[in-house]
Amino acid sequence: MTRATGAIAAAAALPAMGRSAESAKPLRIALIGCGGRGNHHLRTIAGLRTAGEAVEIAGACDIYRPRAENTAKAHGVKWTMKHTEILSDPSIDAVCIATTDHTHGPLAIDAIRAGKDVYCEKPLTHWRQFEVAKLLWQEVKRTGRVLQLGTQGLSDRAWHQAADIIKAGDIGQPIHAECGYFRVGDWGERGMPIDDPQAKPGADLNWEAFLGDSPKREFDVSRFFRWRMYEDYAGGPVTDLFPHSLAPVVHMLGVGMPALVAATGGKYRYQEREVPDTFNMLIDYPQGITVAVLGTQANDFSTTALRGAGGRSPVIRGWEATLTIEGNDLVVRPIQGIAKPEKRVPISRGESEPEHWKDFFACIRSRAVPEASIDLGFRVQTATQMGMLSLRERKTILFDEKAMQIRL
């Protein structure tokens, strides 16, 4: 079963909604960015609608005409190449942004200011766009709009149950955590196929919109279709993959902005790309906690039990005990010299992308804060941005929380 069909099956298997949801005015969701990830989201939404969720797909937008047209045709909706046409439509309640990393933030800010709620794919912004991330955080807080970040792993009850265990003091004062992400993939032709080698800028392809605030360059078909390989538009493991591993840890520990970050890594296997394939970083927090995030795209084996594809289940160490995952249990194991019994807590539910979307829908209706909130996303994004800067500058990067600035 593919991820796409799996998402549809999972959504369809959910129990039908009650009378209140069935009679509620359907939420109208439009997609900005009709690539593989964006279409995956629409299939999930369609499956939820089939299962009884009061939601509708309201439109599709992409700067590459064939993708916009094909997506719109598949779902029977209108299409456009201009996101402003989506945002100016008063019948649309929310948008899903699934574009290139460096356009996530600017598009989300436009959407928030247009009065739309936003489901935004991770990373929140590009690694060089700290000010954009901060502005987006400020705009969400100012307007009260709902923003759900696409770190769907937060739907796993393990991380919320673990947060409760830590808050209860079962491991003592947290001091150290490990997490990471391991996979195989170069983001080249196999990972990001070139849809049309003959594609050119013009009426069917808006190259200027693709570039956004990145350096101005002549059109390159590889850059357009295989953008994850290039530093102008992506960051490799630290921004593309680490949000999935780091967000649950930041949530469990309840830490704020990082104090400092140091990173190592580089292109050790895939030389065609500009971004690193191997990345490791240490994050120190003012609360006296260090988080180690490890990963490579050259090998997919993890030394700890996997929870989520490619993910490395975190290990949280406290002064009195260590919190890990074994099978479907959270395990609290006291350290030597602490006379406490081992504790096992069954995990109530695993990761579910349909549930992540349902959390977003529920928050639109209630105006509550979603699980993958802007506050959590901003904290995670700042740490990963500092990690990329540390690798590029070959130095430790500091964060000045009083000034809310990254210091090189």
C-alpha cells in the first residue's frame, strides 16, 4: 500500500462524525502548491470528507500550470497560478501551503493577513529566513488565526503522554535528549523527477514567483523540479527532516528558544546536490538541557526502535530516570542508585495524518491552538536555522532571547 492510498484508507476507516459535524457548514480548504505532497494532502482531505468530516476542497493553485490543472481536474475544483486569487476568495476558509521551503513563510503571512487559517508544510521557513519566521509568528499572534504546521508526528499520543510523565517529575529534572532521522535518498532524479525536461518560463511556468526572495538566477529545469537539492530553496536534513524528530522533543520537554547550537556534517555521499546529506547538531537550552539531533540520508538504520518512517525514537534522560519507547510502551527506567520501580505506560494511539488534519479543522471551528502550533514551530525552526548557520559558518551560533535575534 502506498502512503497516498494508506492515508485515504485511514481516513475512510475513521468513525462517521456526529450530527453536529454533519450539519455544520463545511470548511472550504484550498491548496497552494500542487506537487506530490500537496496532492497527498488533498487525498487525505477527500478521505476525511468521505468519512463524514464537514469539509470541502475549494481550489488549487500552482505556479506551474500543468500541476494546477491536473490537481483541479482530479478534484473537480477551480485552478489558478496566482495565490492572491485564492486568498481574495471570501468563500475559502483556509489554505494548505505545500510549496518550496523558501516560499512557505511569505505565502503563510499573505494568507494570515488575508484572514485565512493555514496548514503549512514544514519547515516553517527557509534556513536563511529567521526574520520571516519571526514575522509569521508575530502575525499569527496578532490576528488570532490558526496555523497548523505539517509535523504530523505530533498526532502520535506518545509525545503527549510522555510530556505528562515528564511534567509529573517521573524522570526528575530533564538534562539530555537524543533524537534523529535516518533515510536513504539524494533528492536527485529518483527522489524528485523532472516532470518536463523541456519546460521553460512563460505563461505555463512562473519562474519569478518560484525564485521569491532567493538569489536571482537564470531558469534551470533542475532547480525548478529538484529544488530540494539546492541551498537557495532548501537545507537538507536539518530543515527538511529534523522538524519531524525535534518537534516532539521540544514539546515533551517544554523548552523555549535555544541558547546555542553547534553542528557538524556535510556532503559525504551525494555530490550532485548543494545541501548536506549528513547532519548532526547539539542544542543547549537555558533550562540546562542538551538535545542531540543526529541524521544522514546515506543510511536508514537507527540504533533505537523506530517510531514513524525514518524517525529515531527519542531518549529523554533526567536526573532520576530515562524515558524511552519499547514496542508500544513508554518506559521510565530509574538510573542507578534511585530506588523507584520501572514504569510502563501503553501508548494510546500512534501517528495519524488524518487526525492531524482533524485537529486543524477542530481548531478552525473552536479557535483553539492546534497541536503543531506556531509557538512550537517557531522554536523548532529557530533551532534548525541556527544549526544550518553553524554548519555553514563552522562556529557555535548563539540566540539572544532578549533581542529575539540569532547571533553569528
